[in-house]
Amino acid sequence: MITEAHAADDTALHADEAPHWLLPRQAGSPVECLRRIRWICHEVPELFEAVLLVCATHQGVPRASLAAAIQRYHPAVAALSVDDVLGLVNGLLNGGRDGLEAVHRSRKNGARRQSPMPFLRPD
């Protein structure tokens, strides 16, 4: 029979294995952060999911730094400026998926939604 103490020993991480960088207000070294963000951007092609994952796993990193890293590594925003990507990050954190998509549509190269009335031209 497995006791709680036994189970805790099996699941406990050693100090050198613990993902301290996931804790709030922890950033980790810049090199480690860039490596993780690059991996996330290459493995998660959908922009919303990638930005959400980067923001959730790097809470201690300033938003401007996250935006610069996302702009550098995610192909969907490579043509945008860092300020535009910062707007995407802020849009996601303040308005979820709808906030991110609204900001992305408003940028020069962002995807536009189809008009429900195609005979009307967008201004």
C-alpha cells in the first residue's frame, strides 16, 4: 500500500529539476527564456495558443521583452513590429482570444474577417 508520504517522495522534484521559472515573478536567465520561447513558437503554430503559452510560462518577464521574442521567433508575426506584437500580447492578456484577434486584424498584415454583407466594401 502506498502512503501519502511515499507518493510525495516519488513525485517530488529535486532542487535542480524544479521548474522555478514557471512560478509567478520568476524570469530565469535571458538565454533560457529565449530558448524556451523559441521552442514554443516553433512547436505551436497557432498564434493565440503560442502567445498564451509564452505569457503563462514567463510571467516574470516584462511584456515588451516577451513581444520582442515572439516577434523574432513566431512566423505569423515576423512581418509586424515589436510594438504591434506588444499590442497583441496586451490584447490577449486584457481581452483573451477576441482581444488578440482584434488587434491582429487592425495591423497592416493581419488577416481580415469576411464581411457578412460582401457587397459592402470595408472603409
